[in-house]
Amino acid sequence: TAKEEYEELIYYCKTTNDFIRSSAKSDIESTAHQNGSRCSVNLSHTHNHIRDLLCKSFFEALDKSKNVYGYLLPDNYYTKVSGYSLLKYEKGDYLSKHSDFDAESGSLTMSYNINDDYAGGELAFWGDYIIPTEKNSIHVFPSCFLYPHEIKPVIEGNRYSAITWFGYEKMNMGIDINN
């Protein structure tokens, strides 16, 4: 069931040693330059089950988006996916304001907020538009400079999330979801 799959995902997040710490530091302040720190796991074939759980969740969100906005798009518009990264923000971790505009126009960013038992760590757009922290929720937005976003510093606990980007035929960005 969906509840059991979610419990597997949260258990993996809280028990794995696969996270690798990284940080970004730039003297330039812009949405093309990031500051911050977090831990991540780029899910590969060694993480098949967890990757499949995330894939299922992201594709369900993509289908819901198509149900609302599909009339604006040609058939089979989103046919490429970047892969999946699992993220862990510990106390003090954050990611400064940035935009996901390194992809081609028309791509989508999806951010999956896995848990809500932490303080701080909010996803914020345009500096002050805070997305409510809700576990097991996915946020979908265009990957472009019009959607600068950040992860505010975590004050307490660990924030777990996952990200991916969907693109279309024009892009050469990863895995063909039709194969």
C-alpha cells in the first residue's frame, strides 16, 4: 500500500549511511550561484527499491499536473527525467536562493518533501513565500529563472526530501522514460 511504501522510504532516510555531505560557496549573489550545505544520495541501480518508490511518487505527481495543465502541452511532452536525488538537511543546513534554469525551457522541477518532524527548513519562493511543511507532499514548478527558491536553515531535526527534473524531446538530459 501507499502507506507501507512511505514508511519504507522514511525508514531508509533515517537509517542509511549512503548520504554524502556537500556544500556550495559563492562570493557572487545571484540565482545562478548557490550557497549552502546538505547531504545527498544520487539514487542509482544499487538503490533500485527506493528509486522505484520515488519514481512512482514523482510520476503520480506528473500525471496530476498533466490532468490540470495538459491541454497546454503537446502529447508526450515530458519524456525525459534527470534521475533522482535523495536529500538530507541537518541542523544548520540550507540552500540559498537559486533558480533551476540550467535545464532547457519547459522543464519541470519536482521537490518531494518526505517528512515534517523538523523545524525550519522551509521551501520558500521569491524570498518570503513559504510553502507549508507537509510530509509526503510533492511540489511542482517550472525550471526557470521566474521561480527562484531556497531551503531556509534547518533549526531542529533532519529534513528529508527528493528532487528530480522532467524534460521533453528537445532536451538531452538523462533517462528516456519510454524505454
